[in-house]
Amino acid sequence: MLKNIFTVRDSSYKKGFTLIELLVVLGILGILAAALLAAINPIEQLNKSQDASMEQLAAEMTSADSRYYTANSAQPAACAGLSSATLSSTAANCVTALITSGELKGTFSQAPDRALMVFTTPSGQTPTDAASSTVCFQPKSHSVQANSNTRYSATGGNGVNCLATGGASVTCYWCAQ
């Protein structure tokens, strides 16, 4: 009879996990989660998505300027001679002129990232000169900073010591021309 009592007690202790075993498993899961988070790098992913949006806006603006020039043999007067003008302030009249002409969608003026973009036309350009404007922005993600199009200054000229050209500077701009 005593033998049966000890057998019942021993079997009840073997059910489930010990606290130490649970802590070890949680520790391993925590290490794996930290490694996964480091590999994914959500901040870099957010920056890449913002940079992709900026690339699209820059390309849209330069192509609208080129289409306007092709259709009218001149740039909008509001766009001529702008140098390093942000699309939300100094170049806002240029954006409005391109929206009014139908070359840009009306929603372009509400794009939140356009405040970070710089519109430049060559120095001394008049409205009847060939359109060769650039729209540039400074990328936030490391992968776009190393992109071959990220080698310019804010005015579309050659940047200095850019990551894309083998340098160390992250202050270079990505430009659509």
C-alpha cells in the first residue's frame, strides 16, 4: 500500500514544466525576437518607404514640367529661374501653375513630403529656354543614400563625398532630372 502512495505522488510531480524551464524558453524566444527585429530594422523600412514616395513625387514634378514645356514651348513663368526653391513655399506658384494646366494632379499640392523637396531650374533660364529642371530631396534611408542617383547637391549639381560615389557624406541629394 505504501508503494502505491509514493507512485501517485511521484507521477504528479512529473506533469508540466518547471519555472526554470519556462524562463529558459522565454529567454531564447526573447533573443530570437531581438535578432529578428535587428534584421528587419523597422525604422529603415519606414525611411525607405518615405524615400520611395519622394522619388515618385520628384519624378512626377519633373515630368510635368517637361510635358508643359513640350506643349507650350515654354515653362510656366512661375517656374522659370527658381533655384533651390522648396515645393511648399517658394515654388508653390510653380506647382499651382502645373496643376492649373493639367500637367499635375490636384492632389500633388497636398502631398506632405513636398515640403522636403527642392525645385531648381538652371541659372539664368528664361521661360522660353529648354526645360531642364531638377527636383531633389535628401534621402533618409541608408539604401537610398547609397543609390547611384544620390550624388547631387540641393541644386542638382555634383555633390561632394557622397555615399553613392564611395565617400562618407550622407548630405547628398537624390535628384530627378
